[in-house]
Amino acid sequence: MFYGGGDRGKIVESIIRGIRTDEPVLFVHGERGSGKTLLSLVLSDRLKNRYNTIRYDVPEVSESLLLRHLLIELCPRKADLISAEQAQLGASTESTNTAVIALVNQLCNSSTHRIAKPFVLLLDSNAHVDEKTRRIIEQLVSVRVAGHAIFHCVIFQRADAEESKAARFSQATPAPTNQYWLRRLTLAEINEYLQHHMLLFDFNQRDLFSREMAYFMADRSEGVFRGINKLARDAFTIANLESAEKVSMSHLLMAGLPQKPEASGESGFVVRHRAEVVALMGLCVVASAAAVVFFVL
């Protein structure tokens, strides 16, 4: 399911090359829905034969949480150096230093004369990686065995929409060799992306999405993977409900309709003064009946 367009394939190859040349820490930036998690899974699969990959995919990250996770992965017998409670609330400086020493010793002892299988940490979190956590990572990637790094790290960081848009026009200013941006897709790349997925789904429907449909999806999603996938999925759902043989532009238009706005928390005047309105209406009915009786008599 991995689409290598939009420079994604080049980024994967560059990251693997950087790890093999002992680049200490690599960073991958991308907005929400840009494919960071999928890229980390692809990297894990590509590296699994030559490296021990450790994926840390959590909403939050901190110095204590990362240390406990690494203790469990690298030296489980010493996992209690950072308890689950300490990982959540924050460990003391003494506990943190003890845990780092244990991890460094484990890395040094993992191979005496030659590196059999180095470790690669793929850190994928929505939260920002603070300075304390970075210092821990820097200490671990600095460990050398037989002149080579035994521990590598790739950090996936979320960027905001404006930063992601700017990345498309940043070719004039080359980024550092350890920094990679997952930019938004162009119209041509969206067309390729849709065809790529349809080839995997059904070869006979590889040209299901016309250029007009791709243009519509590009306009609605602004080139973000998550938006493209949602539009396509919703269009297929609508077509299935109508028992249609294939997705059409009308299904896509329905899928792209704006969501119904949520009802306001504030009630209307009649609802807020229901009792008074009912009483007033009752009084009007009584007054009308009395007037009719008066005129009849």
C-alpha cells in the first residue's frame, strides 16, 4: 500500500543510506495525515533483516516514558529501574541516570568485537520531543562498538499545515542532510496515487478515477493523504449504498459535501421561554372564548 511518489520513495532510501553511514539522528517532518506512520512501518520492514527495529508509536513522549520503553525492549530484567508510575509522573534524575547507564552497558555488551545487528529506534509521536528526551537519544546514538554506531534513531515530528505547504517551495534552500519533509501531493501525483491504489485493489479498475475526479479530490484534500483516502472511501460507500457498479463523479461530489454543522448549544427563544409561551397561548385562548361568549349574549 506504500506509494513512493511525492518523494516518499527517495526519502525512504535516503534514511536507510543515512543509517548505514552512521548518521546519528534523522528527522521526518509532516502534517497530520501526511503518511508518517506508514513511512515508519515501511522503514521497519526494510530494515528488519539487518537491524533490530524498535517502534515507539504513542500519543505522548517524555524522557521517562522513552527510557521505560527502551528498558523493556533492550534489558527487560532491569525494566523496574523506571516503574510504570514513574514513567507517567516523571522519574527522578538519579533513576534516569541509572537507567541510561544500564542501557549504554547493554548496548556495549550486545556485541563484543563486531556488530551483529544494531538497533534502530523509530520514534513516532504526536507530541513534541523535548530537550531532555533528545539528550537521552543523543547519549545512546553516541555509543560505538568496533568503531560503528550500535544505536540509531529516526524521529517523526508533526508539523503544522503552513510549514507543510512551505516545504513544497523549499527546494531553493537545501535542508540539512538529516531533515526530511513529507510534502503535499501535486495534482499529477494524486492521479498516480489513485491509480496505484486501484491497481492493488482491482487491475481492471485502474483507471476508475478520471482526471476530473482527481482534480476534485486535489481541491478538497489539498494534497493530504488522509483527505484523499477519506474522499475515496466515502465515495465507494455511497456507490455501494446505491448498488452502483463503479464510483462516479456524482458519488464523489456527495462525498465531498461539507459536514452538517453541529447544533448550537444555545436554545432558541421559544425553547428557553417555553413555560411563558404556553401560559400566554392559554391566556389568548381563554380571552378569545370569553369574547365569543360576550358577543353571542
